Amino acid sequence: MSSSASNVVNGGVSFWYADDGLPAVREPLAGDASADVVIVGGGYTGLWTAYYLKKAAPSLRVTVLEQKFCGYGASGRNGGWLYNGIAGRDRYAALHGHEAAVRLQKAMNQTVDEVVAVAAAEGIDADLHKGGVLEVATTPAQLARLKSFHEHELSYGEKDRELYGAGETRERIRVADAVGSTWTPHGARLHPVKLVKGLVAAVESLGVEIHESTPVTEIRPRCAVTPYGTVRAPYILRCTEGFTANLKGQRRTWLPMNSSMIATEPLTAEQWASVGWEGRETLGDMAHAYMYAQRTADGRIALGGRGVPYRFGSRTDNDGRTQEATVEALREILVRFFPSLAGVAVEHAWSGVLGVPRDWCATVTLDRATGLGWAGGYVGSGVATTNLAGRTLRDLVRLDSGEAGGTELTALPWVDHKVRKWEPEPFRWLGVQGMYATYRAADQRERRNPSSASSRLARVADRVAGRH
């Protein structure tokens, strides 16, 4: 593999857009307007919410306001993992009881199939392949964590999850030094941009009004303020995820965590034979600073992880450009996992931001006094969780407006969860930088040390993060 990142297409939003093309941008808001529901943010959360609201109540006037173009943020830059993970489940179990968290997990399991079904019904070809999720361990400490993780997932009702030893793992995928893995069927690979473009077409066909190049600068009760005018509506739903900090008064609500990815050139048949991966599972590991990967429909490996995890002052990037050191670090993970691919070129690198609440819990909320609602804080598990959020926001709006009663979704424990804000700078920056530096050091220590005990450094980082 080339040691230089100079030939890598860096940024340009993401490889997914390089592959499928940037969309034509829709007209911005023309002036003051009104609607029944205003959705701020044209990513997966906003689009799913618009889709389900219009399906349930076709007469609703639904307007989406997007600062760039639909799918510009995490929805067009993610790893294409449609899976059943949801941020904060253990905390919800502690707060609301184990059975409430089991209901949340079952809803997420069903969400994977819901996305697959809607894509089929709407004719969205998003390169979906439901091969499940395979998470591997490559050190004794990772194996111990993997076995604990596997048992923990079973306790939430996931009876169809399977645990594999080193030999069974090699039969699925030839990750160097893999000593075990766990697999769940509740996962699929997809092409993020093809899904987002399909959703845009679906909601427009239902009559949703979308205004792009229309940044919302402030959200007030029943008002969304933009440079082009104010849109008034009984319900204003904030679906801005990692870009939430850009809104007035929201600087410390969710931290915009940076995640970076690379995509290789297409592999040859011989190279794929050396790797295996015929089930096309999404692939993760049990490192503290974990990686995530997929085998793309056109035969590449797209692999991601945390590079520069946070920019001072909650700043977000524009075009996804990624530091060369991060590109090299991701390339090293690729070769460490698959040494036979040492000569494969990396063709694209990009980055994006995801929303992280202070307690690492995804939430969905509708304040019935103000008509303000929001969903997000997915901490990297948003491809599927956005769909559950969209359906839940639909049910909360219909409940509040008297159009329908409560549902199983409105009773899930993540609804109306409250969380404190992040610390002010420079403490926010210092904390996140220190946390990920400690996680990386813990991973390096575990690779050098044959012990099955997790590094104490990781426990320190967990406490700093507020994860435990």
C-alpha cells in the first residue's frame, strides 16, 4: 500500500457523494411562511419524520429547512451501518427498569426491518444487504469484553445472537489475529447517499416542502428563524444532530464528535478471496477506540474510526476534509486487520460530525407547552435510530394535536429524557482530547500485553466521558 495520502481524494463531503453524485440544490425559503410542522434539518431524522407524518396525515403542511442540502451532514457521510444499537440503553435500564430497556431494544431490532421494508416499498435502491453485524476481538482483553458484551446483549432479549471462536470467525472473515466474534442478524449494509436521495424523493412525492441553502439561526416556540424569513408553525422539530451547536443557545447541548472514514479502491476477486467476508456483514471490533467497516456494493472496503474527535468551540467542518495523520491511522487499521491488502490503494477519505449528549443517551422529545421537539444524540448509531425517532416524533405530534392516542413508541424510555449540558470551553475540548488519547493508549497497551483484563486506562476514560 502506498505510504502517501497525497493521491487520496480528501473531502468533497464523502466518498458516497463521489460515487453517486452531488444533488441539485433546491430553492431557499422565499420569505416568511407558515406550516403545520416545521422540521429543521434535512438528514435522516428530518426526512423520516416528514415521511411518517405525511403518511399518517396527508393534509398536514410539512416544511423541511436545510442549511446546505439534504444529507449534507452525517446522513451522507456515515459508515452505512443499519443496525440495532441505540445509545444509552443501559442508562435507560437503570432509570426505568430492565423491561423498559428490553422494549427499546426490541423496537430497534424491528427498526432494521422497517427501513428495509420502506426502501423496498418506495423503490429506493440503497445497496441494502442484510448480512448482520459481526464484531471481532483480536486480543485477550478484547475477547473478554466481547464475551461479556455478547451475554449482555442476550439479557436484552436478543436470542438470535451467536458467539464464534477463532476458527468460526475465520470462516466468515479472515481478520488477522481474530480470536473470537459475536454476530447479530439485526444489521444491514447500505449506501448512505442512495438512501437519503431516495427519502428526499419519497417525501417530495408526498407533498413535503423542502427548502435547502436555508440555515436556521434560531428556534423559538412556534418559530424557525432564517436569513430569508421566519416560518411559523404549531410544531418546530429540531433534527440537526451534530450541527445542533450552531443554533443560538444550543452551543453546549450536544457535542459535535468527529468521525473519519476511508474507502479503498475496488478489490480484485483474488484479494476478496484472501479476506473472505462473503456474508457482507458490517464489521466492528472491541477496541476502546473502535473501528467500523463495510464491504461496499462495488467491492471496496469503507472503514472508519475516530480521528481528530473534536474541534475547539464545537466547530464543525465544511467539506469533510481529513488530516493526513488520520488517513494514515485508518490505513494502518485496514492493514492490521487484513495484511494481504498491504498493496491496496486508499482512494477517498472524509469526515463528519455526530451528536453526543453529556450522558451519551439518544433522546426524542416533544415539549407540549411550546411545541418544540427534537431527536438525536445518536452517538454514531443513527442510521437506524433516526427511523425510530421519526416514527416516535410522528406519534408525539399526533398525540399532542389530539389526532391519535399514545402508542408503544411514545412510551419508550428514551422519550422526554433530560440531560445536562456539556462543560464550557476549554474544559470540553480538554476532556474529549484526553478521553480519546487515553482510549488509544489503552488499546496499544492491550495489544502489547497478553492479559485478558481490560486496561485500567480505559476505565479512567469512561469516567471522564460520563459513560458509567
